[in-house]
Amino acid sequence: MTERQAINNSIAHWKRMIWWVIEICILNPFNLFRRPSYINMKLAIGEYWQAKDCALCEKYNSFLNCSRCPLGKKDNCKAMGSMWRKIDLSKTWRVWFIHAVGMLRQLKSL
């Protein structure tokens, strides 16, 4: 897989997750204020926001070190304050969504 393919696959991955969150929040607006559940997402769409479902993490072995990944070079994903860390620490689906859209913007800028 080329770098461009990995970026495109990561963009598609984040779009699928974002659309699922939109869907669950349209069906039940109270979900906006519920705590994000990677388990529910994994069961519903077969993927979630951890490294094992990210094409860039797979390509660059970013499970251990993000320094070779183009996104890791731009925004060290594991650092406090990074977009991914904000997503992972989100207290509600609303906050998760806001940061996930930011992550998608970052990926599109690569």
C-alpha cells in the first residue's frame, strides 16, 4: 500500500466513523451527551478509532512510534493535545464528533 492509499483509506475510515455517530445521534439526540463507546462502534461498523483500524498506523507501525507517519509528523497522535488524544479522551459523542471532524481535516490536508 502506498502512502497516498493509506491516507485515503484513513480518510474513508474516519468518514465511516463520523457518519455512524451522526446516525446514532439523529436516531436518538440524547446520544450526543452519552460517553463514547468504542465497543458499540466496533460492534456496529466493525472499526473504531484505535490504531489497529487505521491504515496509516498499520503502514508505519504507529502502534509504537508515530514519527514515520505523515500525520504523526504533523500532529504527534499520541501527544497530549493532539487531535487523536482529544478524540480518545472525549466525554461525550458531541465532543468526539467535533474532534473527529478536526482529525478528518488534518488527514485531508496531507
